[in-house]
Amino acid sequence: DAKTTQPNSMESNEEEPVHLPCNHSTISGTDYIHWYRQLPSQGPEYVIHGLTSNVNNRMASLAIAEDRKSSTLILHRATLRDAAVYYCILKLMNYGGSQGNLIFGKGTKLSVKP
Amino acid sequence: DTGVSQDPRHKITKRGQNVTFRCDPISEHNRLYWYRQTLGQGPEFLTYFQNEAQLEKSRLLSDRFSAERPKGSFSTLEIQRTEQGDSAMYLCASSLWNTEAFFGQGTRLTVV
């Protein structure tokens, strides 16, 4: 799997937007960009994924660069409950394929200040 | 369905003992994954099943570790002759084919 690079930590103020960057310069054409987050003492939780176009869901938005070598997870209004480690992962999305595991890096630890 | 459940949530064992963990995936999910996570690190992939077939095993999965998924439903992960280095959080996840994975809350193992 291609690798991703994320900052070790970021800080945000409550109710402000947060932009979490991820670099993936060796991404291949069939890699999807996935984001998971892990709250303290919890298992990881799926946030969002995309291939080429920007994506929105109820949790976040994903902005993907035109060359796909980087992406940004956007939390529109950070809350204290968004304090977590955020993982950016590249994954081959082949619906019936044998390759299925997620390869996690160290992620970005997001702190949210009241 | 309440999601992926793991049992026990915590396990303390003496070095050299065998331990077994159980994971119950979301019922319609055909894929099941095991990960291990130590403090300050991201989860490390151990193995995964598609239905009852074990399709991939990490080099991390030494011969002391064995996983099963009989009948393609729940799974067990056994560690034989535990060592202090086995102390970690063991996470289970399930997915429908290769779509997003849903994780359980994990089993925290402490080997003393």
C-alpha cells in the first residue's frame, strides 16, 4: 500500500473549522483515500472516503487535490467530542477483491480547546 | 444490531498462559479483521477473514497466534505462551466486502 504523511498533532478552538492535511505522493490510480478517527479508549471509526472528487457527509468533508497527491479532511465546526487521532489511509477499493486490510500510520492527534 | 462486540474487554494474564479473545461482527458482514495496537501507535494489521477463509496474515502473527472463524460468523484469536510484549489492545473489525470497516472497542491484554 502507498504511504501517507500527516502532522503528528494539531490544535483547534471549539466551533472553528479544522483542516487536517494528508500527503500521499505515491498514490496509484486505484487507491481510494480513507479517513478514520479514534477517540480515546475507543476503536477506530470510519469518517469519510473518496477517489477524485470532493466528498461531503454528516461528519466531515474531504477535499482532494487535482493531482490526488494530497487531501484535506475538513471538520466544519470542531467540538470537544472531535478530539481524537485522525488517520489518513490509502486503500484499494476493489469490491470483491482479496486486498482488504487497512494500513494505519500514526495519524494526527487533534486537540480541541474550549 | 449493536455493532462489533468483543469479549472480554480486559484481560490480565500471567506470562506463559494461553488467552483467547472473541469477536462478534456485524451480522451481514462477510469480512472480519484483527488488529493490535500499542500505546501511541496506530493499529497494526494481524489477519483477516472472508467468510470462514483466512485470506491474509501479517508477519506480526507469530506461530503463537492463531485465529479462527468457524462458519463465517464469530471469530476467536488465541495467543499461546503469552509474553510481556503481547500486552496491547486487540481490535476486531468487520466489513461488507471491501467497504468501510466497523471496529469493536477492543480487548486490552496485560501480561504480567
